[in-house]
Amino acid sequence: MAVPDYHRKITIAALTVIPVLVMVMAFIFIFLPFYAVNGCPDVNLSPVQKEDNSSWNIAVVQGGHHQTYPVYLKNFAAGIAEYGWIEGYFTEDTVNLNSTPAVLDYITENCRSDYLNFRKEHYFSSEWNNTLRAGNLKDLKSLSDDGEIDLVIALGTWAGTDCKSLSADIPVIVMGSVNPAATGIVPDSGVYLPGNIYTVYDSDFYYDQFRLYYYIFRFETIGIAYDNSTPESRSYSHIEDLRRFSDDYGVEIIEYYTVDDHPDIEMSRRSVYDAYKYLAPVTDALIITTQNGVSPLNAEEFLKPLTENRVPSFAVDDPELVRYGVLMSFAEPDYEYLGRRYSDAFSRILNGCEISNLSAEYRRDSSIIINLKTAEEIGFEVPPGLIEASDVIYTD
């Protein structure tokens, strides 16, 4: 299917909207008051021991390896080191640590603390295996019920979902969940979150992504392939945000269900290829979602039907895919900023602040990433205004 004329042209109004929207979102992100949004202004953020003068036991939980989890953990560790909770943490020493266990090993072996314990027996990873997940949750709940852990760092949606079943007395800080409200990890209740689970998220970020893509391409139909089998897999697709956008702008969504939560990675990859082969001829644009069958390793294969049919593609959560041929995405979040937010919340919680007094509001940066080679291959003439608004441009 040739790309319609409205894909290759952009109106002056749209050219105006792009830099203005980017500027406004960036302004809100940069100047959002960091300390002012949090409650408990009288709480001392300096490190403290427990009432019995012992150290706090910190558990770390993840559903399995994801490239962003160690990044969140490293920036969080840098933040709590600045507050004095740990000593001997040097960011430059952790640059090449690319897994959660490696970061935790560095903390336990190279850092000292009179306030915190990061014990290996308090680390749980389910390796994206449901059987192991059930066993880990049982062990985590046992530790929680026995008072062996005082706070949990939950990395990702699986971990955040599981920690909902822990005792309400155990504070949980969820990092790296792309849509915690959609999966019920936290209630979609605005700036402040009741209960024992804390996270920060931008509730409109993905809706705004779809809106901006629409301003540029004016598509009438948009395709999406995702696993519909679990609440977690649906949350990775941001299908609810896409449906909200569809209702507001009159764009038809064409859906195709893939296989994601399966130990056979090749099955997941084949399902993605089949999905894009089906969707490419019948849609004006395509959303590339996060799932096991989508990675730089097989990008050339699953993008082939899109290139052949000259369909614009947008990666919603993995900007690295633009390097490998996806047309556009938005940059990853500012992990250093998030590390400060989470370490600030951590310090307040252990000093007695209630989670319901901590702001979950986050205005995410809107840096655009675009692949000009892909634009050329699908016949999209990139307007100068879009190039000027882009922060990362790939030409090959």
C-alpha cells in the first residue's frame, strides 16, 4: 500500500504544533518543582536507623532482566548515596554494570552502611517464568509477614503487581513500570497515591505521543500488535491510551494479537512477524509495542513488511529500535532525575513520611528520535520543522 499523500505532507499548523508541544512539555519537565511537590516538609531526610538501632532490610524484586532495570537501580543508588544512606558508591564504577544482580553485588561488596542492608537472600528475579514467579512471591510474602524486610524496591510491572499482595505495612517503591495505573499497581487517582505503593509516572505521556504522531501523519487507521492474554501484557501496549486517542480523533484501530508470555522466544518472534505482515497492507501507520518478539535482533525481519508497504512505524517504549529501522520514537526518560525522585521518596518514607503525602506526578521529557533513512525508504518527506524538533537523528 503506497503511503497516502497526507503522509508525505504536513500543514503549517502541524509544523507549528510540533515545536510548541515539545517546548511546552520540556518546560514543564525541567521546571516542575522537585521538593515542593512532596509532602512532609518537616521530615529530616538524613539517614536514620530503625527505632531499635538496627539497619533497614531492603528487598529488590524484578520479573526478569530488562535493560532499564539496572539503570533505574544505579541512579537510585547514586541518590541515596548523596543523602548518606550508603558510602563508597561511585557512579563511574557502575557504568558497565548491565544487570540488577551486578548492581546489587557492587553495593554489597563495595559500599558500607550503618543504615541499610541489601542482602542477596532478599533479591528475587522470576526470569519471566510464571512458575518461578509464584514461588518467589510466596517467599517474599513470608519474609514480609515475618518482619524480615522493611521496604521493597520493585522493578517493573510484574514485580509491582506482585507486591500489591504484601502486607500494607511494607512500603513498596515501584520503578520502571510503564503504566502502573493501567495494571492496578496504583489507583489512577491523581497526584497523590493512597496505600503503601509509591511510584512516579506521566499518565498522559503515551496519549500525547499518539496525538503528536497524528499531527504529523494524519493517518486514518493505525495498527497495533500485542499480547492480550494478561493485564501486564496489555499494559505494555498502551492500548487503553490508544483507544482514548482513537475516540478523540476518530482514528480506526486495527488490532492483532501476538504471543508474548511464552518461554519459546522464536514463537513470539514469529507471531510478531505474522502480525506485521497482516497489518502492513491494511493500515496507514503502526505502533511498535514492547514484547519478547520485538528487539533489535529481529528488527530487520519484522520491519520488512512495513517498509515494503511504506507504512510509518512508531516505537512507544524502546527508542533504540529507531536505530534499527523504526521511523520514530521518543527518548528514554531522564533516569538521573528519576533516581533523585525515588531516593528522595525513599528518604522521606524511612523518616516517617506517609506515601499518601508524596507526589507521583511526573512530566516526562518529549525528545523526538527519527530515522531519516527509513523515512526515505517509505517515501516520507520529512518537514524541516520536524527535523528541527528532533533531538536524535539517524541517517543510516
